[in-house]
Amino acid sequence: MEEALYGADFGVQTTEEILGEIKEAYRKDKDLQGRQAAEIGAAVLARALAGSEGVLTPPRRPTVICLIGVNGSGKTTTAAKLGWELKQDARA
């Protein structure tokens, strides 16, 4: 799991926090299932990302938006969502 988190570019601090909370939960409940571990990881990520939401303001002139990420991290999906949002904002 640690390797997968590093491979997904979560970083050392976030990876250690996720693994630490999963290990603690396992100490308390030896019957911890994989799905429960994933839910713990998701909760840690939600806490880590809380407050980082931003507001997308439509650019007034041509703008370049660069999306960077590892393979399978959602760059194409994000680009499509950004395009849809910007197109909707332009109609308003």
C-alpha cells in the first residue's frame, strides 16, 4: 500500500499519515477489512485537502492551463471538466 501511495504521488507526509491511521485502526480491530482501510485513507485525504478548494474565474483572454500528473491520475478528465465549466461560465 505504501508503494502505491508513493506511486500515486501523495508525498511522504500524507503517506505516513494514511498508513499511521490504518495501522492504529488495525491495532484496535484485527478484523479490519481492505475497504475500511480505503475509507480511512480517503478520510485522511479529505482532511488534508480541506480548504484547498478554489474558485475558477473565467479568463478574459486566451490562457494556457497546464495539467501535470502521473499516468492515470485524471488529467484528461480534469481537462474535460475545466472545459465544461469554462464553457458554462461563458454562457452566463
